[in-house]
Amino acid sequence: MAIAAAALLVLLIGIGLLLFRSRKGQRSGGHLPSGPRPLPLLGNLLQLDLQDMSRALLTLSKRYGPVYTIHLGPRPSVVLCGYRAVKEALQDQAEEFSGRGDMPFLVRINQGNGLFMSHGEQWKVLRRFTVHTLRDLGVGKRSLEQRIQEEAQCLVQELARTQAAPFSPTILSRAVFNVICFIVFGQRFDYEDRNFLTLVGLITQNFHLLSSQWGQMYSIFPGLMYYLPGPHNRFFQNFKQLRLFLLEQVKMHQESFNPNCPRDVIDCFLLRMEQEKHDPQSYFHMEGLVITAHSLFLGGTETTSTTLWSGFLILTRHPEIQARVHAEIDRVIGRHRSPCAEDRVHMPYTDAVIHEMQRFTDIVSLGMTHRVIRDTYFRGFLLPKGTNVIPLLLSVHNDPTQFNDPDTFDPAHFLDERGGFRKQAAFMAFSTGKRMCPGEGLARMELFLFFTTVLQHFTLTPLTRPEEIDTSHQRGECGYKPRPSKFCAVSR
Ligand code: HEM
């Protein structure tokens, strides 16, 4: 292992020299905040624990303050730590900080298409399209709510089938995937459908590859890692398969397409393609469609299902909290009708538990890298146009000026003295500012409906004593991934 690491280091230094010369977008000038002294080419790589990148960046902020510069390889990024710094940048100077930073994985597969990686006019057009399409397809409305309620019932049946034997998180993933399948393809799949399981497997693996150590090495040294063997290459092989699957779906849609009655995201996109077919500058073309569909799967599945899974795991660790949620469900909803979105306002404790689940688990703990779209003055520094910015969401959710005792899972972080739900400005699971997650409304509806429906029917029980359950995240992931775990759903 040590030899492999040394060999990798030598390779990095050698080939990094080439990268250093050729790397586009390398900026000079400006007045960046200080930070740990970088080594040539490697930057601060040796000072960072790649197995726990977001914690490592948080630790550095104790020494260098809430705004500092880190070199990931040769390129500097400005790290924002704590609620104030993130808010002042992403909210108060929202336009300046609205660019998307380096994310080489997505750059390579997106080829200039799609919402995640676009900038300027293209980003505005695609963002508007995504938000409007999600709304037109029922996000925030009764129609989609009913679809999620039905999916939640399928999930309950699936859990009942386990007969209180331990189950794995894939059961939850399938329910969440089906919601995105419904939005993108206009249909749900049987949980055992072969194509469906392939789709779930490929997206899930890619989501975790993005935040794995190999993924981070690719993000830092894309030019070099492109030529090296390793698990990161799996991401691109998976994407090739996904692309074919998505193209197949598009072909089926084209055969039954009716411009007067768009059924789902694919139809809405096909409609725009039709309307703009004479415009050579249009962002609506076949590759754009594939990437848009892929972005919704990548952004909208593992995030939601991992939140649910880790939330349930936490409840097995805290049976007293689970008992209070059960009591609130029984009082407000009862056992004989499905939970609906309107119930949330009458269920402050459950709402607080779900928010605390999101705060505590920090699924996107590093945040997604931003970039300043013009030379930007910030807290006395001058960030040249194109500077990468890392809004460290973990640091916002662990900011002791915003949350008492942030290391503890405590729904009271979101409750007032009278037990009512209390909004927290520092709750940024979906980030904040112009690039804030466009799927927030959908994710919140799913989290509430799946969470309450499962707990209406089941008590979640651990396989060990509750105090032995480890709810910390798995090393080697810069986003949150719970440790491999199983628990049981016992009918109530
Ligand atoms: C619990 C669930 C979710 C969490 C925690 C989450 C979190 C995030 C975060 C932190 C970002 C980065 C925002 C930034 O750049 O500052 C993001 C972006 C994004 N999310 Fe989500 N998300 C979730 C669910 C969803 C869903 C359901 C969808 C789609 C239906 C979605 C689609 C996207 C897209 C397309 C972007 C890129 C937006 C852009 O670059 O303008 N997400 N999300």
C-alpha cells in the first residue's frame, strides 16, 4: 500500500508538472485569503485527510479562520466556513458567487450540457426550464403528492414482506427512484424489474464514486487520473450504460409524443426541442436531454434515500425520539388514512426531527463547488473571476453560534420553547443563494411522506443495543454515507 502511494506521488509530481503548465483557467493576481502553505503542484494535498475531506477543511478553519485558501493540486480554492461566511457570499453576493466551480467528473460526461455544470445564460435558461417543469409536473401540487403517497404504500408492502427480518437500504432507494422515474419517464417500475435495478445500481454507484477518495483524486488531477487505472473509471463506464438506457427511453417517448399533452420531463424537453429546432444556439437538443435526465437522477435519488436511511438509523439509536414521532402521527393522522403534505404544519415535532436528520447527516457536507463569475471583493479580499469557492455546508450545520451543542442529534434545534417548529436560517441542507437545489420542494415532500408513512406502520428496531449503534459517517466519503447497517421494521 505504501509503495503504491509512493509511486502515485512520484507520478503525480511528474505529470503534475505538465498539468501545471497546461492547466487552463489557472488564475493569478487578486488578493486571496491566506491558508496553509501549498507545495508545488500537490498544493495542500498532504495536509488533508482525503478520507474525511469536509472534516479536514473544518479543522483547518480553526487555524486559518472562516475564509481561507486551500490548494487542491495546483489550483487555489477559497473555503467558506460557518454560517456568516457562507451567507455573506452565497446570499448577500448571490450573483457574484453563482458560477459552478471545477467538477471534472461532470465536465467530462456533460460536455457543456445540463444544469449542474452550466453558467451564464445557458444556466439561467436550463434552471428556469427545470424549475417550471418540476412545478408543471406537480411538485408542490396534489397530483404528485398522490403519486408519492402511492409509492409510500408500495414501500410499506415491501417492508411488511420482510416480516420483521433485517432489511437493507436498497428498499428505500427503490421507492425514491420510482418518484424520479415517474417525473422523468412518466412511469414507475416494479421493484424487481431488471432494467430498473440496473438503473438504481449504476446511479447509486456513481453518486458514491463522486465523493470517494478516488473521485476526489480525479477532481484534483483530472488530466493525470484520466490515464490511470482505478475505480474512478467505473464512473464513465457506468455513464455510458446510463446514456444508452436514457436514449432508449427517449426513443420510446418520441414514438408516442403528443406536443399538446407533455407527460413528463422527457416530453417537456422534446417539446422545447421542437419549438427551437431552427435555432442553432438552442440548449435544447438530444445530448442536452440525456444530461438533464441524468442530472435529475444523480441529484434527486441517493440524496433523498440516504437521508431517509440515516434518519431511520438514528431513530433506532434514539427510541425515545421514535416514540414521540409515533405519538404525533397517531394523534394527527391516526392509523387509517395516508399521511399528506398538509399534515406537516400540525406536526412540529416530526418536522423538527426531519430537519435535524438533514442537519446532522449533512448528505452534501462539502457543498458543491461554486465559482465567482467576475472579480469579486469579499471581506477585504479580491477573488479574481473564475476562483473556485467551497461553501462548507458541514461547517454551517456545526456552527456553534447557530446550534447549541451541534454534535448532538437533538430535534430541539428546530423547536421553540412552546414546542412549535422553529425555522433556522443556518439550515442549508439544500444550500442557499442562486444555485440552491431546485429539487428542494420535491425532496421535502418525499422525506415527509415516506418518513411518516413508514413510521405510521412500523417500529424500527436495531439488531444491537441502541447505544451501540454508530451513526457517524463512513470514512472515505466526503458526503455522508452511513456505515453498513441493517435494522428491522416491526409492524405496529
Ligand atoms: C435530500 C435531498 C437533496 C439534497 C440534500 C440536495 C442538496 C443539493 C445541494 C447541496 C446542491 C448544491 C447547490 C449549490 O450549488 O450550492 C444541489 C444542487 C442540485 N440538486 Fe439537489 N438535493 C436534494 C434533492 C434533489 C432532488 C430531488 C433533485 C431533482 C429533482 C435535485 C436536483 C439538483 C440539481 C439539478 C442541482 C444543481 C443545481 C444548479 O447547479 O443550479 N436535488 N442539491
